[in-house]
Amino acid sequence: MSHQLADGQVAVIKIGEKRLDAVNATNLRNYVADLIGKGRDRIIVDLTGLDFMDSSGLGAIVACKKLAGNEGYLRVAGAQGAVQELFRITRMDKLFQSFNTVDEAING
């Protein structure tokens, strides 16, 4: 997992894996908690290249959204295929601002 700052304020987190599941979901949550602890509460999770996400991965993203709180935000970008379908069937697409690209999420 890595991040870069975009637009001077927004932390863009790149998962860097093909899967977000029980093996690495806690890492994402801890990574976001660390960023928020450092004052970064505007976060985009880049799901580009992610082929699979299970309920642990989805739960981690929900937890990260809660960590960002009302002052900040957590947006997702680049969800495709099975990952996009998981957001749809769980109705999480209603909870998250989801964008096709990171650039759209930054400007969203």
C-alpha cells in the first residue's frame, strides 16, 4: 500500500494488490487511521487493478469512511468488474462516492 498527495490536500491510496480480503484489509484500515492521525482526512482509495474484494475488504473501507468523519471524506475510484458489482449488490454504492478515475474523484 502506498499513497501520494494530490491537489496538496487529498491522500490517494493505491492498494497495490489484486485482492482486498481478510489477509490485507486490516492493513488498509491501519494505513488510513495513520493518515488521519497525521491530519489527512480527505482520502481517495484507488481500487484500479483490484480483481477481488470480500466482505473483510468492504468492511475495512466502511471503517475507513467512519474514521474520516464528517469533516473529511473517503471516496473510492477505479472499481471495476466484481469489485464494482460487490458495491452494487451490497448497496454500498449508495454510501460511497465512487468515481471511474482518481482524477474524477479529486475533482468530485
